[in-house]
Amino acid sequence: MDNIVATLRTTYVDKNGKCPVILRVRMNKKKVELNTGVSIEKHNWDKKKRRIREDAPQSDSFNLIIGNAKKNVHMIQVRYKLAEQDLTAAIIKQEYRNPSANKNFYDWMDNEIKERKGSISKATSDMHKSLLKSLRAFKPNVFFKEIDSKFLEDFEHYMRNKEKNGLNTQSKKFRALKAYLNRAMARDIIKTNPFSKYRIKRGKNKRVFLSEEELINIITHYKKELFPEKYKKVLKYFLAACFTGLRISDIKRFQWEWIHGDMIILKPKKLQNVNAEICEIPVTDSLCKLIGYKIGMERIGPVFDCYTDQVSSRYIKEVGKLLELKKDISFHTSRHTFATLFLERTCDLATLQKLLGHSNIQQTMIYAHTTDRKKKQQMILFNEPFANLF
């Protein structure tokens, strides 16, 4: 094993007349010098024992620091020897200066997710847990020092080819991973974020929604009972989401007690741990007829008997195929449909923000798109005064 000795660097004296205590590590007939962080006056150093004299101020504490520094270097040497890896001067300096680099990233991230419980939404927490599961499937154990641009490239390849993740899913996972690495930087566990040299690819976030004609077509088939019972069951709460803009997480826990007269009053599940905003949605005549509600009626318990999220979206996709819709719809299409049709009818972005329960208008702006049909209608109105002038 290479020798590790403590010595006083007398060639450097600071403004207080103190010299730094360093470690000299002999490696392959070369010497590597490492700073212990301890500085003392020259006469307080015992050359023979290679330690601070016992009668010197704070000698016990300083000697303990020097001893721990020697142990850390020794552990680095042992770790590389057991792994049968070459230990160079550059590596030992890097490992000595940043011992946290050998900390297990997955264990740290798992603990961070637990500590953030209550400060982030359950949906966000679940997504972070899913990311951690993907990372462990990609590579069972990873230390901070192993996370570099090559690691990110390989993980991207794994998501694309093994997990079959699209660009949007990859981007979402990478943004979450980058956020945790930023937290590690804030705690001085790492010095730089590997994402500083890696560009996160982003796909176009295409939001699928139903047009008025498509929604009316579904409602017509639903009323005429032209669907099998399993489709009719899921369509009932899918249409309710189209009329209210509620997420599937809120549709699944929708209670009759939420309806107060002509208003639905709830705290959206997704935002419960983020803010205490209450969402109020007026009850429309269409919703009343769909769920069999009359204003003033008193009932308790769940409004809908829902399938799992996966089954709900699968059945909705099958309904789309039966009706030959040229769109890849899912249950979340209902929320996009509500937002898009509401804006087309009202152009009231501020009210839509309140109905969707968004705390920031920027969240609502993603729905401020217009269909080609709406563009044509608006251009016809614009051109009306000039149409007969040519």
C-alpha cells in the first residue's frame, strides 16, 4: 500500500504566520500533495511524530482532522484496489476533494422524494418515483461521480429503445432528473450539473381534443345506447369530464356532496399539496341530465363507478375507433375538449383559468389555440365589410 504521511509545508506562510499541514501520498514513485485544511505556526509542528504538538492550541481537534484526512485517502486507495481500477494522481485529488461523489445517487434521491412529501403534489411525487424505478432498471447502482453526459446519453437510449418512451416522456423524466441534480449541487454534493453539457430534446406537445361535431356524435350514440355496457359506463364519466374539465383523478373521487345547488365545489387532488385553492364549477343542464341530478337534490357517496385509469383510456380509444375518429384519443382528451370548446365559444381565458383550477394564467395559455374552422370563421367575419367592394 502506498505511504500516506502528514507534513508541514514550510515554503508557504500566510499573513497570520501559519503554514498548511498537507498529506504526501506516494503513488507509483510519484508524490501527490493534498491539503488537510489545517494551518499552524511552524514551532507547533512535531517533525518526528508528524503531528501537532500536544501543548499547541486546539491540538486534539486539529490532529483528529489530520487523522481523518489520512483515513479518507486510505479508503480511496482500498476502494480502487478492490475494484481493480487504476488510481491516478488526478483521480485521488478529485475523490479527496469531493468525497460525496461516492455517495449512492439512488439512495439519496429516494430520501429526497420522501422528504419532499407534502411540498409537492402526489402526482409529481409518483412521477419522481417512476423515474427512480426507470433509472434502477437501466443501471442498478449509480454513484454521483458516475452521472455524466455519457450516462445521460445511455439513459436516453434506454428510455427510447427499451421503455419505448416518446420524446415528451423522455423530456419530462430528464427535467425531473436535472432538478434533483440541481438540488445535489445546492448541497455541495456535486460541483457541476451534467445537464450543463447535455441538451434535453423536447417533442411537440400535441393536445388532442374533440370538435363540437365529434362530441355531439359520441353523445348521440351514448343516448341511443349503441355502445356495449362497458363503453357506456366509461363514457358517462368521460362526458362528465368534457362538461366540467375535471381531471380523471377528481372524476374518480367525485362525490354527490360536492354539488351545492348549482355549483360543484372541490379541491383538485393534483393541487392539494401545492396550494389550498378551491375550484368552483357551475353545474350545466347537460351534466344534470347525464348524471341524473336535479338542483336541490340531496344524495351522498360517489357519483361514478370508475375503471382504472388504464382501462378507462383503453375503452375510450376503442370508442374512437368504433366511431372512426381520426384522432388518438384518451381519457385526458376530455379536459382538453372542455378547455378548447369553452375558449372557442367564449374567448374568456381568465374564467377558463378559474374553472381548470390553474394558479397561473400561463398554465391556461396552452389551451389558447384555435382550430382551422375557427380561423376560417373569424376571417369571414373580418372580411365581411369588404366582401362586396371588389
